[in-house]
Amino acid sequence: MITQDEVQDFGTRFFNAVASGASAAEQAQFFLDPHARIYIAWNGATISFEDHERLHAQWINEHHSFGHFDLTPLNASPERVQARGTVYWQAEFPGAPTPKVIKAVVGEDWIIERAASGDLRFVLYVNTFHHFLPDSALLDL
């Protein structure tokens, strides 16, 4: 069964890839469907990997820290879990006036599957909310 440690490691590798400038094609490798989209539930947006790459390219000093996550087993074959929880996220707009750092707690709701290779892949990736901290820079998605 997919474990909490595996999910956190997988999520961390994805966040680190995005923060270090992963291309759309590199981001797609984390997903079962290479044409998947990231869903932003709180505003109805969907983001392609190309748009996600451009969005994150505008920031520096990007950081993610896992909060609490719950795993719900969904299926044994293929092996799937729903992972729901929170991530603290911050990223800086270089050269912007103060406040220039986005600071938010982000709700994450993922369906993750173990591929035939044994690697984990996102089946569905949803941001359910972004709670911006009082001193956060503004973000328009």
C-alpha cells in the first residue's frame, strides 16, 4: 500500500522540481496522463504544465513545507490513494515592492497511483484553497 512517507517524498520531489525550474515536459513525468491539468478549485482555473512552468518561473526563493496529510486507500489494482492535506508555500517576486513574498497555506487534494514501474504518479491534482497570510504579496491566478 502507498504510504505517508512515499506520498511526502513524491510531493517534495514534485515541489522541488517545480521550484527549480522544471520544464512542462519534466513536470508531466510526475503525472499518469502527460496532458493532465492542475485544478484550482477555489477560483475554477485549470493550469496546463506549460502555464504552470511560466507561473513559477516568475518567482525565486520558492519553498514548500508539508502540513498534516490524510491518506485514504482507494484501490488495490491499480494501487491508488487519495492524499488530502495542507502545504505551507512561499515564493518571492524578485525586485517587487514590499510585500514581495507570497505566503500561503494551500489545500491539496491528490489522487496518486503506483505505476507499473513502481513509481508514484498523480492521477488528479487539485488545489482546494489558498489561505494567504496577512503580510503576503498578492497572487492573481
